Amino acid sequence: MNYTQIIKVPKRVKTSFFYLDCVLSACKSAQDGISYIIDAVSPLGTVALMAYPGDYLCKRGDGSWGRISSWDTLALEELHIK
């Protein structure tokens, strides 16, 4: 798949990260640390509501966003090959 924009979710967020139209808010919990509520879809086609530092947010040509989890090694390999 071709993406027009690929952004790695940072460990330390800056205000500009919230300019992405898929990022809706940030959450902090003792158990999960920092996560972001997003409007995106996983490579499996399921709705991805959370993103974590190290994940990738990828904008498609049609303007929709996808999230590739830092745990999804197959999808990450495909992302880095292209």
C-alpha cells in the first residue's frame, strides 16, 4: 500500500502531533503509560482506537489513516520495504 504520510508515534508528544486529523486526544494511565485516542484502521481492517509510542500512523491517498502497531512485525517489515 502506498501512503502519503507516515509518522512514528513519539515518546514525548509535541503540540504539532495533535495537528494530525486522526489524533483525537491523549491518555495517561499507570498501567499503560501514554496512549493516544485515534481515528484509524489496523492492517487487519479493524478499527484502531489507540496508538502507543513506537506505533506508526499512515495516511492513505484517500485521506484515511491506518495504524501499524510496533508489535506487528510483518506489517512493519512491509512498511520499511516500500
